[in-house]
Amino acid sequence: MKTCGIIAEYNPFHNGHKFHIEETKRRFGATHIVSVMSGNFTQRGDAAICDKYKRAEIALKNGVDLVIELPVAYALASAEQFAMGAVALLRDLGCVDMLSFGSECGDVDLLHETAGAVMFAQQHDDFFRYMRMGHPLPVALQKTIETYYDDEIIETLTEPNNTLAVEYLKAMNELGCAFEPVTIGRTGAGHDSDESTEDIASASKIRKMLLSGEDASAFMPEGLDTELADIRNLETAILAKLRTMSKKEIERAPNVLMGLENRIYKAAKVSTNLAELYMLVKTKRYTMARIRRIILSCFLGIRKTDLKKNPSYVRILGMNGRGREILAAADCKLPMDTSLKALSGAGERQKRQAFLEETAGNLYALAFEKNKPCGLEYTSKPIILP
């Protein structure tokens, strides 16, 4: 038994994801796959295109054996916090032998070297000087690294999957993880690309196709025979929430720094749609993805303090027979269950984490053309396959 962790959003699950799983098994001998998957909302600051149980079900039918949920505060966090939360869950599961992730470079040694460069740069005076000058964090980091490292390291950090892989390696180092990192080179369409090959397209392109009513079945192992969620259906609710928040309440949201709460507060008063809100809040210091994540964190009531510690429980969304073998081998350091109600009763930290998940679920229920009721976080059943 060789258990491999994969951190993903599967938003939606497509042929590139299936290839990654199959290659992880073929090249590295993984016999069991556990995925840490974002739930209702995703790291780009968006609503997931369909509910997490449907996404878990498709993953379980296509090579994943156990799906556990990345709590919403981490799913909507920066790449560094997203990686830290997900890697911590795999570590605390107590039975993971390796972590597999996609990358553009396909070279784990180069990614290790790049991770070392990032850790060096983030502690260097030049980095803080560039930040004080008003540069966005990625630019300040790049400028610092350019001074001390060669072009290969710099080019590695220009690709999004490489950048996230570096964050996984940094998290593994900080958490003292014993499992082995391995990488599969990304093939076909690039991240967020509108281009496609015969059967590979980015999740971004597939989402656009699905939401516009186009047939995207060529790019997925199976179709989505379910209702689709669209953040535009939450537009009025998000604006309403922001218009009732004080500057102090906005300031408590993760990654709101250096007076950004003032811009959000003012923009919320005059914006009539999300696109307008994002543009009014945007500055050169903040990427658009970061702005979207902050706005959703405000909407859901996520606070900086919710990211002070790593996830406090393991919530199981689905499993098959091999998934049950993973659980039998687990030496989990955290409360673990399929039931959010049971997990919420495990302690104060668990209660808070479960409350945020319940809130996210209740508001996500409004992202569909036909609104769904509250309470689905407590009534939805885990996906159990043979």
C-alpha cells in the first residue's frame, strides 16, 4: 500500500486531472489516492461550478479513492495559506507516503531549488523594500530573486502551477512532513488558457463553455448532469453584505492590509455589480484574484484569526473501497468524520470551522438559477462507492 495525496479543486474534474492521477500511479507506484479538495468556493475567488459532493463523486469514479474537504477559509486564502492548510491535512492524516502535484517544469529538484530561493527572498531586506515601494507581493518577490538567482529559477516562478508547487514544498518543509514530493509535467492547455488540444482544456475554459451552454464533454471523462453555480447569481447578496459592513469589520478579513478596508468600504457604496466593485478596489499592490478572495471572505465572515492555525478536523466528502483502506491505515491527529454536526461538537476551534462551512454552504445555495434551502451542509450525504 502506497498512499499518495493530491491537492485539487476539480472545478470541474477534467481529462488533465485524470491524466495526473493515472501518471502518478504508473510512474511512482501509488496504490491509493487521497485528495484534499476545495468545497463550495475556490482559490481564484469564485463559486465552484457545481457542488462539492458531485465533484467528489466524479473524482472517485476516475481514480481518487478518498476525498477530504479543504476548509473554506483555506480554500479562499493566498497560495501560501492554501498550500499550508492542505498539506497540514495530509500530514495529520498520518498515512500519506507522497504528495503528487502538477507543474509546468516537471522537475522536482528544480522546484526544490526554487522553493529555497523563495524562502531566502521572503526574509531579505530587498523584498521588504520593494513591498514598501508599493509593489504587489509577487513582483517584490520576483525582483528580489532576480538579484540573487539565475534565469532558470526566475522562469520557474513565472508559471502558475510551478508557483503553487513551490508553496507545497515550502509547507512540507515548515510542517516537517515525511512524505515524498513528486511532480507530473503539465501537458496540453496551460492554466487559465483559452486554447485546447483534442481532449485537454484548462478548467477555466471548460467553466466558460459550461456556463455559456456549450458542449465541453470532449474535455471531461464524464459530463456534469447537475445544476451549475455561477457567482453572478450572488452579486446582489455580496453587495448587500458589503454595504452593511463597517470598515473595522472589513479590516478583519484575511489579507486586508495598509488601508484596503477604506477602498472596499467606499467601493461597496457606489458599485452596482461585482466587476465594478473589483475595479474600484484594485490597486497595483493587489492582484485581481486576491481582491476576489478578500471580497468573498468578507461575504462569508472569514477573519484573519481563522487562518492563525492549521485545519482542526478532517471532513470526509466521499470514499470507495480503497478509500476505506486508507482510513483503516490512518493514524489521524485530528477529529475525523463525514458529519459536520459531529465535527462541530469536537471543540471550540472545530465549532468555528464548522460554522464557516455552514455559512459558506447556505450562501452557496443562492449561486444557482433556482435557489436552494439552507442546511445542506448538515443533510447532504457523503459519496460512498464500492
